[in-house]
Amino acid sequence: AQKVTQAQTEISVVEKEDVTLDCVYETRDTTYYLFWYKQPPSGELVFLIRRNSFDEQNEISGRYSWNFQKSTSSFNFTITASQVVDSAVYFCALSETTTGANSKLTFGKGITLSVRP
Amino acid sequence: EAGVVQSPRYKIIEKKQPVAFWCNPISGHNTLYWYLQNLGQGPELLIRYENEEAVDDSQLPKDRFSAERLKGVDSTLKIQPAELGDSAVYLCASSLGYSYNEQFFGPGTRLTVL
């Protein structure tokens, strides 16, 4: 069975600090997809990034970067120079392809990030 | 392009009352999902539709929960009768259906059962 663990529950940083959100996953599939979503106080989950299991290249998008390491089953998310608008709950999620239930997402419990001015 | 629309945004009912939530997915998205999100938790899948067909309802408590997507577009999720433990946020999402496709979420309906 697939599982996503986000061991950090709450993180508080001061604006402009860098912060890394950890994600560890478990799956028996060789082909799978990993996602990060952001849930601001308004409640709507916003898609941030998708990674497939065959692409271990790190990705950078502005202040956001992602580090995918299959050897440790981790898909960590770093925000550089954090801003108050980054305050939200961040979810890591896993989608398998061989369970007979394509496109089912398994979410972690989320990490609440608070960025103080 | 309009996003996933859900209504109502908030609902307060007394236990044992029925309640229904409505969702209109993004145009062209054949796959629709209903998730339950408890406080401090990630979303958990209740049911997934491919067009009109419920292809995964293994996590739906069928004794009190029901859902339908009659024309393969919008969908309704119903609880009858509601229990105190049903208080949560009910999220609807849609996608193009494949494992690599991101899901687009609506704002959710926050249900409070008194």
C-alpha cells in the first residue's frame, strides 16, 4: 500500500529565511508520480509541481525548488527567501499506476508553514 | 477558464438531518473526485468517477453516504443521516484522469454537524 509521511507538522520562520519541507513516501510501484500542493487559508488546494519516478532531476521555479531522491524515497520542497504569502499548509501526495485505481492520490498529513514578518 | 465550483461553502446542520453538496468540475475533465478532509489531515478519497461511472468507491461509507454523477458532468454527494463525526471539509476535484495528471480542487464545503 502506498503511504506518504510528512513528519514535520508545523514550521515557523521569519521572512527571508529559507525553509525545507520534507516528504517521504512508500510504494511498491516502479512507475509513480509525486505532487506538492499548497492549501492557503482560503482552503482551495493549489497544484505546485509533479514529478515522475524516472526523473530525478531537481527542479527550480522562482523561489521554489524540489529535490527528488529515489534512494531515500524522498521528495523535499525548499522555499528560498520565504515571504508572508507563503504561509499555508503544504501537502505532498503520491499517485501510483498499478493499483487498478489510476489517478488516486494519497496525501500526507500536511505541514503548516507560518512566515512571520 | 473557470475552476471547480462547489456549493454551498458552509453548512451547519443538526445530527440526523440530511445534507447534500454539489460540485461542477472543470469543463472537459472526465474524472471527478470527492475527498474528505478532517482538521489537521490530508484529503482522503471518498469516491472517484470516470464520466458517469463510480470506479472507486471503496472508502465511501455506503450506509449513510451516496453520490451521483448522472450526466458525467456535475456531481452531488449526500449524507443521510448526518452524524457528529461527519463534521469536516468535503472537497471536490477534477482531472483528465491519468496518474500523471494533476487534480484541480474546488474550495470545499465546510460541514458542521451539531
